[in-house]
Amino acid sequence: MYGEKAMTAYKWLALFMVSSVLILAFPLGIVADRSNPVSEIFVPVGVSIQEAINNAAEGDTIIIQNGVHIEEQYPIFVNKSVTLLGENVAQSIVDADGTTVGIFLVSASNSRISGVTVQNTSQSASGIHLAHVVNVEISNCTITGCPTGIQLTDSTSGNITMNQIVSNLGPGIYMHTSSSYNKIVGNNITDNPVGVQISDMACQDNLFYYNNFISNAVHQNDIGFNSWNGTYPVGGNYWSNYTSVDLMNGGGQNVAGSDGIADSAYQDLDWYPLVKPIYFFHMYNWNVKDYYAVIATNSTVSSLRFDPSLGTYMNFSVVGDDETTGCCRVAIPKGALWVDDLSHWTIVLNETALTAGPLIVEDADNTYFYFTYDHSTQVVRIIGTHIVPEFSLHVMLALLALFAGMFLLEKKTRRSLL
């Protein structure tokens, strides 16, 4: 009888402790506030995006489903703080069908547009126009066939990241009327008459880096006071019409050895221009944060793999024309993969460790690698010593508490049985 009671108590305590672990693993702070619910609104082809915005509450996510969406009337007014999210950027298409006004007019701060293709306005219209707003994000979109790709009017502290701004009829990005403190990072700005047009001296402290400026008639026309590169070793942008030697490294580009950054500035504007095009590769999502590897290379990169369950490394493949030399400049975020000392990194090409030649530097957020190789198909493995944790600290502590409690209870139960 005492044994049965002890076992019952053991079961109840175990259930209590498992519940405690679940509470710790999923803290109250991430439970939805049902007094102010956030909804997802799905918009299939044939249903008005504007109507979905009108019916949305602040903070809602409007998912634009795959297909070609043509509104009865443009522009689409984003007049509340919502997220417009495409299912697939190549298939979630918002087409102006040659109308004379822009597609999205964003007049609400803290809004976000991501993962959609915006195309085919006419005359002086913009694909996406941010007007008098703060903290708006435009990311992972394709903007094409518009007189202006993205326009900013008196808009500040926004993020324009990893978009394809391609083959527009005028500027890819146009900033005016005191648009300041925006970050323009990781975009492909290609085949536009002007890549970036900044026509107002009051447009100040905008930051441009890791953008590819390729085959624009004019890459930039900036009469404001803006920054066109990050600090060293982050680097600047890639400019397709610029060739410069890369024999040196360091903040002053005065230390012998290549680093993937040109030894001289681009037009006294970008002080750390990258010598090869830049590519972003998604590595991992942890605690609602996305980690990206940034690779500047003359090779074709594929099969990037980063899996914390397999080990403390990142793999990818590179290929190029035979009998040519390939090069890679790789930035890896420390929040995903890191070491305690730079000498602990290992770079392996086709199972052979590089013993000489790779340059490795770091800043507070990333580690930067530069190395060369003979072109063929190479599998690159960058090996560190620490990797993003599978479980957060409070979950690990809760699990340890659970196992300790169960161990102590089991010992007590045995004594009771004796």
C-alpha cells in the first residue's frame, strides 16, 4: 500500500515537473494576447488586396497567395501597420497592368512588405512608395518594369534589404525630401537607367552596403550626405563597372595580402568596394532571428548547408571555368557559428585543410574569411568550435531540474518501499 502511494506521488510529481518544464520552455511572454489578437488574412487571386488591408487590424499579416493579382484601382494604400507577405516571391505577383499610378503607397509607419513581385506601372509611378513614414521594411521583393522601383519621400529609419530591383524605366531607388537614416543592404540593383537617385541634400545618413550595382547606365547619383560602405572589415558594395587590384587588406588597405576588397575607393564614395558580386544565403532561424552567410565570389555557389545537429561547420559547393582561379570572401555571423580564438577555425576544400593562405578577421558580429582555389567543383567546409544552441539556457536548466527531482524522488520511493 505504501508502495502504491509512493508511486502515485511519484507520478504526480513527475507530471508537475514536466508541466513546469513546458512552462519554462514556452514562457508567458510569447503567448498571444487574446485581448488584441493578431490575424493572418489570406488573399487569393481575384480578391482585393486593398479590401484585405481595409479589413485588417493593426499588426495583422496579409498573405498574398500565388498568382497574378490585378486590382481594380491603384495605388493600394497601406494605411495601417500591417505585414504584406507573399507566398513565393516568384509567384506572388502584383501587376499594375500599365496603369498610370503606383502599386503600393505606404503611409503607415512600422509596416512591412516582403516576398512579392511588383511590376508594370507606367509614366512617373513607383512600384512601392514610402511617404512620410518611419521604420518600414521592404525585403525579398522583386520590383521590375516601373518608372521608379522604390521611392522614399520624407521617410526615415527604414530597411530595404535583399530585393531584386531590376529593369525599371527610371531609378531603381529614388530618395528625396529629407529621407534619412535608412539602411539599403543586400539588394541587386540591375539594368536600370539610374541605380540609386538621391536628389535632395537633406537626405542624410543613409547607409548602403552589400548591394550589387550591375549594368545600370548610372549606378548612383547622390547629392546628399550618405555612407556607401560599412566599416572595415564589413566592406561596401559591388560595382560592375569598376576594376581595381586587390593585393592588400586592413582598414587602410595597406597590409600585404588580399581580402576581397579593392585597394582603392570607388569614385571617392565607397571606400571598401568588393571585387566580386555578393550573395546572401539563409543559414538558420533562431529565436525569431534569421542568420545569413554573405559570400562574395566569382564562382557559382550551391548546396549551402548549415545544420547544428550535424556539427560545428558550414558546407557549400563552388564551381567555375576550368583553369581559372576562384576566390571567396565569406562572412559568417557569430550568433550562428564561432570560435574562442581565430586560430581555431579550419577551412577544408575537398577534404583537404588549407594550411596557408586564408585570411581570417572579425568584428563584433561576424567572422570574415578570404581564400582562393583552382576552379573545378570544390566542396568548402568552414569548421568552428561553437554553434547556435539547440535549446535555450532556461530550457536546459529546467530539464536538469526535472532529472534531479526525479532522481531524488526515486531514491525516496525506494526507501519507502524498504
